[in-house]
Amino acid sequence: YQSLSAREKEEYEKYPLLGSAMLLGFPALEKVAHIISTHRELSNGLGYPHQFKSNDIPLESRILSIVVDYNELQSGLLFPHKLLASEALQLIKNNEEKRY
């Protein structure tokens, strides 16, 4: 993510809405669609796509965000290098109030 251009980041940040839109045609999955559309929001309001804050972000979305971040930290998608599982977990804990 760090290596993307501004335009590429703009496109990338559409994925929660695109993923959500694919599920909206299925009434039984409406809640799941909402969770997906809000899982990249940050508790401090600096997330995307809606810039929701704290209690506006469903608990399920916060949980999904932690899972995605944990995976991306270990895959090298958030930083130029991959983190060990223990490093990823520590980084998540250090940023919990700001992000989750």
C-alpha cells in the first residue's frame, strides 16, 4: 500500500464498496455487505470509504479490520517488509485505540 501512487490508492480504497455492492443483491447478506463496506474505517475517523468514527463502526467490521491488518502485515502489504506474527500482533496492539 505504501508503494502505491495517489491515484492507485484512490482506486484501491474503493474495494470495500465494490465488495459490498456484490452482496447487496442477496437480502440475507445485507449485514455482511455493511460489515465489508465499513471494515477499513478507523476509530479516529481517518479510514475509508466513509470516514466513520468509533461507535459508528460496527464491532464486526472492527474485528474484520484486525484480521485483514494482521494478514497484510505478515504479507508485506502494509510495509516494505513482512512482519513476524509476534511483530504484527504487537503493532496491532500499539495502534488499537487509533485504528480499531
